Amino acid sequence: MEETGQNQAEEIIMEESVKEEEQDRISLLPDGLIIEILSRLPSTKNAIRTGVLSKRWQHLWTVVHTLIFIDNNINTSIYNRYLSADIFSFINKAITQCQSREIKKLLLHISFHVGFESQLNNFIRFAINRNVQELSLLSSYLGDNHKFEFKDDTFFNSSCFTHLKLEHCIFRPSGVISWDKLKSLCVSRVKLDKDLIQNILSGSPLLETLKLKYCCGYRRLDITSKSVKNLVISGYHNWFTTNFGMDIIQINAPNVLSLTIKKALYLRKILLQDVSSLHKACLNYTINKESLHHNEKEEEEMIEGFILKLHHVKELQVGKHHLQVLSRLETKGRLQWGLKYITAANSYSDND
């Protein structure tokens, strides 16, 4: 019995020794490596929780270069304002404690209610004051009365942004936009008119990639900027018109090298104009036939027009539905290219 008890005691001592050794290994990590690890965690809340691992870790999260905040409301079917109040309070406390003078990335994935407008404005000002390079504001849709309005000229004249990803918001610049360092802009479910698009393009001399996801309000995309090389139209849905599904979009992009049109398009047709510099094109969209009384002949004419405009591209990918239409055109002798020059596009996901 005594021997058994002694063995158990030795095992406990060894386990404690291993734990202490592991903690010592953690404490031996340089601060720079720990900060890098914390910056790569899925959320800032996870980074804060690592403080239980070691006393040295407790305050290191305050100097990370990436801040990620995710609202629990995002994963619920019913909006709970109290949950949003909690996340806004948490974000406010976290950025107050943040000591990093420069933040590379700030992601806010929230359910925005108009009652939190002043707090969100403070978060945007924080991003600008800390020279955030990548700013993502992803908001769930609670109604047209609960969209965040960007109307502070400080935001529209910030030279720190290199990547912007904005969803369910309203742009109201009072003057000229000046995003001197912006390289990538992704706008989702935002109303954009021709003048606003031109204001963005003229004020972003380094912009290389423009993504419009289920945006509306424009009838013509005139992308004449020499810097923009990648254009993505991912869905189109004009919820502001009574003539639903009858919009006709014109695309003029003489300097763009890569064009992608995908997802559901609630419109009548898209017309390509000057796309003479294209090297790569991907057509993987669906037309909502019920809303615009679309017919097979009109669809064939639109795709045939695409092919005529894209005959010079080095790489053309099309979706399964387009291959069927192209096959019909080839059978009718209306396809100048053979299908062997066209490859099937990969299916897209909801997060694309």
C-alpha cells in the first residue's frame, strides 16, 4: 500500500513538473512571437482569453496589430439588441485599452442598429487615428433604417486605407473622395450611382481591384482608370425600383485585365462595350427569369454578344448553364469559337 501511494505521489509530482515546464516554454517565447500568434487568432476575444495561460500574456493582446470583433447576433435568426449592446461595449473597452499605434487590420462583423451610430463612428475614427490599413465593416441587414451612414469627410479623405470591405452601408461624401493608398475595394449591398462610382475611382489612383456584390443604383460602369485591373460583379439586386428586374447594365472597362460576373443577377441584361485589354474572363451568373420575363432568345443574344466581345481573351471560363446556351448556339452555327476554347468555371460559394 505504501509503495502504491508513493508511486501515485511520484506521478502527480511528474505531472506538475511537466505542466510547469510547458508554462516555462510559453514564458520563454519572445514578446514579438506571442503578439504575432495573438494577431492570428480568429477574434480579439480569443486573444484576450489567452491571458489565463501566463501572466506575461495578460496584457500582450493590447499591442496586437489585428483586431477582429464578431457580434453573436450574426448567428441568430432573431435580432437581440442586448447582445449587440454587449459587443459594442466590449469593442469600446478593447479599443480603449489598445496600445498599438498602428493597426494593420480591423474587422467589425456586427448587427448594426441606428441606436449604436455614435459608437460605430467612434470605432471608425479609432481606425483612422491608428492608421488601419485593412478595414472591414460587415453588417447584417436589419432594414433600410438601420444602415450605417459614412458621412464623415475624415473617412473619405483617409490615406491609411489599402483595403476596404464594406457591407449594408450608405455613402454620403460631401465632396471629393481621396483614398491615396487604396488598392482593393469590396462593396456589398450598397446603392451606388454613376457619380459616386466616378468619385471613388478618381480619388483612388492606386486601386487595382473593385468588387461589387449585390450593389445597385448604377446603369453604367465606366472603369477608365488605368490602375484598375480586376473587376468583379457578384450579383445585382435593385430593391429601390418598382420596375424590378428590368435594369440594363453597360460595362466599359478598356484597361481591366480580369472580369468576373457571377451569382444571381436581377436584371434584364448586361452589355459589354470596350473590354479590349482583358486577358481573363469568367461568366458564372444566373438570371432571375421570373422577375423579368426573360426568354431563351434574349438570353442567347446576350451571351452571343459576350462571346463576340471576349474573342481575344486568353482564358474564358463559363458556368454550367452558359455551356448549355453556348452548345445551343454552336448547334445553330452562331458560335464563332469552338467550345474547346472555353473551360467550365468552378461553382461559387455564398462567401465568394
